[in-house]
Amino acid sequence: MNLSPKQIVKELDKYIIGQQSAKKAVAIALRNRYRRSQLSLAEMEEITPKNIIMKGPTGVGKTEIARRLAKLVGAPFVKVEATKYTEVGYVGRDVESMIRDLVECSVRLVKQERFNKVTEKAGQTVDLKLSKLVAEVRRLDRGETPQDIFEKNILDGLKKGYYDNEVIEIEIVDNPKPMELVPGAGEISIGSIFGDMMPKKKKKRKLTVKEARKYLLDEEADKLIDKDSVNEEAIRRAENEGIIFIDEIDKIAAKSNKGGGQDVSREGVQRDILPIVEGSTVMTKYGAIKTDYILFIAAGAFHISKVGDLIPELQGRFPILVELSSLSKQDFIDILTTPRNAITIQYATLLKVDGVDLKFTDEAISEIAGIAEEMNATSEDIGARRLHTVMENLLEDVSFLADGEQKEVVIDRAFVIEKLGGEAKTKDLKKYIL
């Protein structure tokens, strides 16, 4: 998708409130990807992405910005926790696994695109297979012949879903479950090790036509997709369009006023991450991938350590630093009303299942926002996650008493004050904080 930085920010605004400096930084980084793709190969090799560090308290939108950004352009995207990695020589995940995860994500994206292209052709083959299977079941159960069933337009009936609940028996490939041989090192499938050297085992299963269609469609589409070209395209996309979001990077920053002990291990993880971010070649089961042009976005609260506590070489590989601010009362009001997935809409949708028509007045929204802001100021600042705490306590009785009877519930300021107002009530909310 070819979007200008302004258009990217506009799209992000639909889901994330405020944090304009962070949105602008990632929008420019994304647009630079497109600009680079329009250059000659020689020029492309000279231009590397400008990696970003997002600094700000938890729950203000750091992860959501990166995730929405990748979704916006359909880019391969993985989110990893810096704390999951350990120095080479220790049991735990090695830093190269983040690159392998990115390639896996890219393969899934490309496979899905190719699958969508061949679905129609594969569907025709599947319908023919299903019609024969349904016809055979009818013949055995009712004494009808397959020819009789075909004359009754069974194929047409399948397309209209008439036989979706008919039970048939099909053969499906019995894929062995992957095993984790070394903790943290990832799962290995014995079948994938030997590849096509061993014949694929099949097992018979009784399924409804609707369930069987999915298995058969996957099987037929897989035959029409060229796996080698999928792998090549996946590697290319991961190299040139991939985005890796490294969360909790502040947790591997050595505190400036301490030394030894855990700080040595933290610096070791930073040194292991450094060549990945600088640019290196990582071997995956789909082929070698260069990390030079992957966009890395790191994030952390940095409330104990500072960005300056990261080793200088790693800091140098993240030239763009953006600070995300704590959320104000107006931000909370916007979060409750503006996004497409606003929390008020989520609760109204959930409760509608049990016949409750939930509505919020503007005064109630303002009161909820004020309580959330006050709680973040007086206890731990957990950003927008505070709203989940407040809303869960506010609607606890409404959710509990909903029994399918159609009724309208209006949440006004008086309701909010009754449920959450007063010092004792505000303190009581702490029981919801994990």
C-alpha cells in the first residue's frame, strides 16, 4: 500500500490516541521503505533503515503503533521481548530466533496470498471430491445409486450449503506434532527433518462436509502453490519490508549506578543483539536472510534505567528517539469514544449478546476519564490499561445480572460516582491491579 506519511498518521489515528511525534517517526520510516524500493539496486544497497527507540510509560501505545503500522502495509512483523533472550552459552532463546520468527511470519503472509489466488481453482476440485463422497454415503445409507444423486444436482447443492452437516469419511495427512528438543530453542518437526524421504502417513476421519471442505481445500491449494517461489518471496519480503518490535529493551540496559552480577548478563544480551541490528546473515530453514534492511523498533519505559545506559554501539544503531507522554484526562475521553475498537464499544457489543443495550452519557465518560487519570497519577502509571480496571469494576454488576432479558442500561455520571466515587471506592480498585 503506497501511503504518504500524512495518510499513515491518519490511519494510525483511528486506533491510537495522541503520541503524534511517535506516529510521525514511524510514518516517515515506513515511507522511506517505499522511497528506497523505487531506487536502483546499487542505490538501494547504500540506504539502510533508521531504527527507532520509543521511550514512555506502559500502556500509552508503543506496541500498538508498531503493530498497526505493520498491519497497514501487510509487512512481516514480529514482537519480541528483550528479556526472553540470554547470552550465548546460557539456556534460553538466542537472539537469532527473532529473525527466524520474522521469516516464518513472512512465509505465512506469502502463502496466504498465493492460497487466495488458487482457492477458486482448488475449490472446483474439492467440490467434485465432496460430491462423490456424499453420493457414496447416500448410496450406502439409503440404497440410492451415485448416478441418482448426481441427477438431483448434488454438486449444486454442495455449493449452496445443503449438505454442510452431512457426515463423510476422508483421508487426511497425519502430520507429526513438533517437539521442543532443547528448552527455548524452538520446536522441531521430525517430518520436516526428513522431508519427502519418508512417505506421508494418512489417517481416516469422519467429518461433516463443512469441516472436510477446509482440509481438502488446504490440501488441493498446497498442490497448486510453488513452495520454492514462496520461500524466495518470503525471504525477500522479510529482508526488505520486515519490522521487528523489541519490547522491554530497558530491562537489558545496565543501571549506571550498579555493576557486576546481572548487569554483565544484560550487556551480553545487548552485544548479541548488536550484530543482528547492524546487519548480518542468519540461516533459517527457508534459506539465508540478511538483516541489514530490516526495520527495528525498540521500546521501553526507562523508568529505572536510561536510554544512555544501553551500550554506545547499540544506541548508535537506533538514531531516532521518540518520547511518548503519559495520558491526560482528554486522552482518556478520546480513547473511550474515538477509536473503532473503543473499550465502550467493546463492552456494549459484548453485553448486547445478553440483551443489554448499553449506553454512556458524555458526563459519565468524563467522570471515568478523570478517575483513570487520578489513579495513574496516585499509583502506578499503567496508561490506557487503567481503563480496563475502571470499566471492569464499573460494569461488574451489569455484567453479572445480564440474563438475556432485553433492557436498556444508561451509564450516567451519577451511576459512575455511585460505583466508583469517593476515596474508599478509588482505593478499592487496587484489588484489580495485578
